[in-house]
Amino acid sequence: MAPRFSGRDAVAACALALALTGGAIAIGGSGGEQGSAPAAVAPAAPLQGLGTRTLDAGVRALQAHLRAQPKDDAGWANLGTAYVEQARTRGDPSRYAEADRALARSLELRPGGNDAALAGRAALAAARHDFTGALHDARRALAVNAYSERALATRIDALVELGRYREASRAADEADARRPGVPVFTRFSYVRELRGDIAGARRPLEQALAGATAPGDVSYTATSLGQLAWRQGNFAEALRHCGRALRADPGHVAALECRARARAGRGDKAGAIRDLRTVVARYPLPGPLVALGELYEARGDKAAAREQYGLVSAWTRLARANGVDVDLDTALAAADHGDRRAALRAARAEWSRRHTVHTADALAWALHVNGRDAEALPYARLATRTGYRDAAFAYHRGAVARGAERKEWLTRALRLNPEFSPVGAEAARALSGGRP
């Protein structure tokens, strides 16, 4: 006898299937340290219109449907893609193996012309930081369905994370022409932010938010605006956007993390710690773990800080066991709060695979903490070459430079975001001789 659906599960399954179907409404792709996915990966777009509770209910409904209809290739593709999204929202890389099996089952049932499964595989590869594989599968999906929103979005992610920024910009323009919507708008925004075009980055997000009605769309786009504001040191604006995101979806962990960072920027360290405790309980990725550890460290609680930094290693082991390339995450966290030699090995390994502003910054900083500033400076300059406005990048360049260049970049860091890190901002002020 086939499993029976409740009314709520039937609605969730319908919404999820619509969100995942390649030719209908689709979803976006990968993950950064600032709200990061861990390392600084392009922001991930949500399942179109779905909040966290609806996503979980939809996954349960799809599982029940596939027990009754195990030869539904589209259902398996939808379920695999939903597992990728669950891994992102929960910070749980163990879901990737389940996603892999579901997507493989879909392709086994329909090996030819299965753009939904290929787009899902592209998203899975991107989530595991296999960006060459993600680009390959995204292109295969687009060869079948040139309007696959998920494949269009993941292609942009992969090009960005491979450091192929001009191609990413062209891919974003093409995606915007074919399938304008939240997943594409957010990537369109990020490509412009990487060039230092903050106004150009803000416009598509505001356009997306103005037209958003579903909770998942509102929470995601509002959070993206909040994160953009935080990176520019606009803490009040960041709090306003994060508040809107959390009203739409109270369980949106990226909005909670963004609110925590903005609260810390405004001096509300206790509120920031409360928010980050909630985040790491559900989303224990390196970015929020390090942020919470640094807040503890800044208030003098070294034992609590060490506990958070130790959890980064635990997450790294779990992620690696589930096929995730964690070298960038390892380099960023270990350089300041772990094994400095391991940080340098990881940064070099990541640089050998892809040349992005984020990998250049990580390698520069890993060289610096190992006392090799002369080698670090060219990479720090590469990290800032596109105009990307990130206070941590500016601080790192200032720390490894000398003379006027040091003063210029430390001043830039503190003017852009004077509270970019509880520990790093204080170090930048000490190096610069005080506030700019």
C-alpha cells in the first residue's frame, strides 16, 4: 500500500517539485567564510520560495513518494538536489553522500537528456568545492536545457570560484537574459561586487527583494543585502535587512549570522554571542565558529574560544570524509587559530587548483603568519587587484606590506569596516597606531 500524504506534506512536495524541476522554477548553487559556506565561496541561492521548514517537509514528502514510485527519475533528481540544499542550510556535509546516490539513481533511470539530474550534480560538485566538475556538469545540463536556472546559476558559481571572472560576468549576463530571478540576480550581484561595484551589486538584490513574496526569496535576498551592507561597515543597514529576513524565515541561519556580525559592529557583543551560539548549534561551519571564538577571545574567555576553534577541526574532518575540499577553510581558520604550517600547506594546495582573490588572500596570510612576508606580498596584491572591497583583505595586505603601502591598506581596512573581526580589527588598529 502506498504511503499516505498529509495535506501539509502534499503541499510541501508540490512546492518542492516545482522549485526543483529543470524547466520550471529552479534553484541556485554553492557557498564563504563570511556567511560561508565556509570559505569564501559565491553566495548560495535557496530553493525558490521555500523556507527551512518547508524544505524539510518537502524532503520527507519526496522520500515517501519515491518509496511508492521508485522509478520516478525526476523525483530522484529533485530529492538529490534538495539534499544538497539541506546540507547547505544545516552545515551538514553528510547529506552529500545521500545527494550523490539520489542523483546517480535518477541518471540510471534516465541516462540521456536528464538536465535536472545533471544540474543537481553540478550543484553537488560546487558544494564539495569541485568547481571544475561543477562547470563540466552545468555545461552538460545547459546543452540539454539552455534555460535551466540551476545550471545557469551553478555555471556562474564555478567560473567565479575558478577565478575566471570575465567569463563569469558574461555567464551572469547570459543567465540574466535567459532566466532572470532570485538565483541569477544574487550571482549577478556578486560578480559586480567582486569588481568593487557596490552600487551595481546592490541594485539587482533590491530589484529581487522588491518582487519577492515567498518567504525563502525574501529571507535570502534580504540577507544578501545585509551581508553586503556589513562588508561596507553599514551596520544599521545590515541589521535592518537581517531583521526583514528573519521575519520572513525565523530559522534562516545566514541571517542570524549576519545579524550577529552587525550587532558586534555596533558594540552589542552579548547579542552577537547569543546569535552565533544559535548559528553554530545548527550550522557549525568554520566561519561562524571562528567568529564566535574571536568574540569569546575578545572578552577574555580563552577556554571558550579554544573550544570553538577546536570544533573547526572536527567539522573539517567530517567534511573531508564526505568528499568536500576543505583546504581553503583550513587555511583561513588555521592561520590565525591553529597549526600555521598546516595553514600554509592547505593554502598552497588550494592555490594549485584555482587562482581566485580568496585563494590569493589565504595564501598571502598563511605565508605571513609563517614569517614570509616578502613571498606573501605579491599574493596580497593579487587578492586586491579586482577592486573587491573586503576589510580583511585590506588588513592582510597592510600587514604584509611596509611603509606607505602598509599605512594605506590598514587605513582602508578600518575605514571600510572598523569591526570586520573582533581580533583582526584590533590587530589592524595596533599596526596602524590607532583609528584612521
